[in-house]
Amino acid sequence: MNTPEVVIDVTGLDVWYGRRRILHDVDFRVETGEIRVIMGGSGSGKSTLLRHLLGLHRPTRGCVKVFGIDIARASRSQLQEVRKELGVSFQGGALLTSLTVGENVALPLREHTRLDENTIRIMSRLKLEVVNLGGFQDLMPSQLSGGMIKRAALARAIVMDPRLLFFDEPSAGLDPVVSAELDELILRLRDALRMTIVVVTHELESAFKIADSITVLDGGCVLMTGTVDEVRNADNARIQDLLNRRPREVTVDVDAYLRRLTEEDAG
Ligand SMILES: Nc1ncnc2c1ncn2[C@@H]1O[C@H](COP(=O)(O)OP(=O)(O)O)[C@@H](O)[C@H]1O
Ligand SMILES: [Mg+2]
């Protein structure tokens, strides 16, 4: 597969879960070699968007193209081709506790390649070095700190040399120093390995440090996509609320509330 200029091209994506509309007419394009941050409050649809980019769900409406391939219409073998190029590091994507760190990192190679044992060992050690865990391959996950576990999970996510890497909340639960190290690492993956990276985070400091561009989601809608400066200076009250961590003003529309209740009864 050649790497096109536009790695991700989402147009008019609508997602409904039952009677609830979760994503509204989302357009989302990511170019080769950029770090795109997806920002937005809890429940704004960030993870849902990621799951659609991974082809884990079919869009209710709209089109999701990754590496030029329409995920909803792809054949099984096309999907496999695309997935080979994806690395995923999700919040819950912990290591298997019964395997050593090195064995954890080697898992995708064992599952998806026919490389011999020696090559697998060398490749997983190299990836542990990339995340500054060189020499840690024989430890058990329980012997690592929280930040080291994140880095080992990252080594596993990149062990197949994906061209596109997804992170969901990489620094959740980490102290500021460790999360700053993770930011450095993400920048290094873009610069040294030329990966295209999509990061979901609500850590503003981290977002501003690593992003080439930011997409702001709110209530399932894209409020804007722009550079760090464009987002910071956006003349949009909702974005400024997010940046200043002001909770959304809660307006209770009694009529709408009652209508929803009765609709749900009917359904
Ligand atoms: N599988 C699902 N079924 C029904 N509703 C869901 C499902 N997954 C997420 N949601 C709802 O969709 C909305 C967006 O969720 P999510 O994408 O996880 O938001 P975020 O990652 O921005 O916090 C939330 O209101 C959530 O409750
Ligand atoms: Mg989420």
C-alpha cells in the first residue's frame, strides 16, 4: 500500500446508538505524518469516533476511509491490510500479567507474522529501546511502575511498525512528569518513525505540546479543527469553556425533557 497524502478521511459520519445520536455529521481528515489531537469533554464522542476509525463499528451514515479504503465497504482481506498498518494504545489496553514484558511486546508478531523466534526477540527488544525500556524484557508487568506499563503497552502497539497510531487518553492516571515523558515519546514516534498519530486527550498542556492540529468535539459535533493557536484563540464560547475547564451551563428545558421521557416510553 502506498501512503496517500490523506490517511484518514471521514465525511458526514453519523452514529446512532439506539435512539440516541452520538455523532453528528462529523468530517475528519488527517494527513500523513501529523499528530492530531481530539479534544472534548467526557461523553462528547471521542472514543466512538476512534472506534469507527478502527472499523470496530459500522457508521449509521457517512463514510470512513483509512488509507483510501472505505472501511464499511472493504472486503475482509482489505480490512486486514488496513489493520496491519494500525497500532492502538487504549486506556484499558493493559499488559497480560502472566507474561514477561518482552513476551507482551512480542505478542502481535507471534499472532500476525511467521518470523522466527530470534527475529521476534530482537524486534521486541528494539521496540522496548524506542520507549526507553531497553533491558526490561524479562521483568513481569507487576514489577513496572504505571508510566513504564504505558510505555511497554506502547512498545507492543508499535512492534509491527504501524503507519497510523491511535492513543485513547495516554496520560490518564499518570503524574505530570511521567505524562510529559509520554508526550516526548509521541513526538519522537512522529519524527523518528514518521508515524501518523491520533491522540484523544483532555490534558490541555499535553494537547498543546504535541498537536500539529486539534479537533474539538462537543456533544458529538466537530466544533472546529485547527492549529494549537487557532484553537486557543477561537472565538467560540464553548471552546473557551473547555480550555478554561468551565462546566457547560446546565439549562433544563422541561418540555424537551418530558418529551424525551415519553418518547423513550413509547420506544
Ligand atoms: N456502545 C454504546 N452504546 C450506547 N451508548 C454508548 C456506547 N458507547 C458510548 N455511548 C454513549 O455515547 C456517548 C459518547 O461516548 P464516548 O464516545 O465514549 O465519549 P468520550 O470518549 O468522548 O468520553 C456517551 O453519551 C456514551 O454514553
Ligand atoms: Mg473516551
